[in-house]
Amino acid sequence: MPDKQKFVSQLARLCAPSGTVILVDFCRASGTISDSLKKRLTAMDNIFATPGSWHSAEEYKQLMGASGLTVTQDGNWTRNVCGFWNVGLLTLLLRQTHQKEGLLQWFITCLIRTLYVVWFFVTGGQSVLNMTKGYLLGEQKRVVQGGLDSGVLEYHVIVAKKPAVGATAALDS
């Protein structure tokens, strides 16, 4: 999302009165970021084909407030997602989910997963191919884990509410 302000404004516009918006995203750390840490964010942009407009969780919350949403929760889930980046694509495709299924069922499951992944690659275009290349070669793991470990990259879950229809009129008077 190159224009985070437009993105958050659209979330607020599309949310029903009294509705809830849940934003889950990688965020940059708050405050000033050194040049070496900026390089980590640039490496993330290259792997995930993102435009480089990194926002902190605080900036997201400010955008939400400016769009008429009230932030009710902000959870930093960085430590909860760290383990995800240690799993490879081949492991996900070949893992046996049910020990009692037998070899034939395991093979069919792997084949279906593989076909799904191929379909995803073909329909996803160049950005998906770039992401996949990085994932298969382990580059994503190194870059993302490095960003998480360095503290420049955080993973946040931000919950905001849209006021009821009459609530904004009462505030204005």
C-alpha cells in the first residue's frame, strides 16, 4: 500500500457505524531509524515488492484518529510471529498432518498443496514470483528475522471502532 493515509481513510469509510476495523501489519519501529536499519526495511521492500512507505504503529493510530476512528487496542505481536519465519515452503508442502492417513493420502495431500501453490504462483504475477524466490532461497527468513531481531520491524494488531451515527453529531454540538 503506497498511500497509507488513503488506505486507512478507505477502511474508515467502508466500516459501518459502530463497526470495528482490525489492522494487522508489519510496522517500522517508532522514532528515528539509523541508516543501517533503513537498509533492512529496503531489503524487505525488495523481497515483498512493497513501495517503501513504512509507518510505525503510532503513525497508523494517528491516521485512524484523523479518519474518525477511535483506537481501542494496539497489540505488539512481534514475538508471536518470530517462529513463523523459521518454516520453509518445502516443509509446509510435505508435512504430514495426519499420522493415520497412510502414504497414499499423504501423497494426494502433497499433490493438492503443490497444485495450489503452482496456481498461486501463476495467477500472482511477478511480485509473487519474487516473494517465492526469496522464500525458497531463505532470503525472506534472513531479512525478516533480522528486521524483527534488530527491533526496526514490528508486527502490530491495531483495533479501532467507528462511532455510531449519532455519536459524531453529539460531539460536534
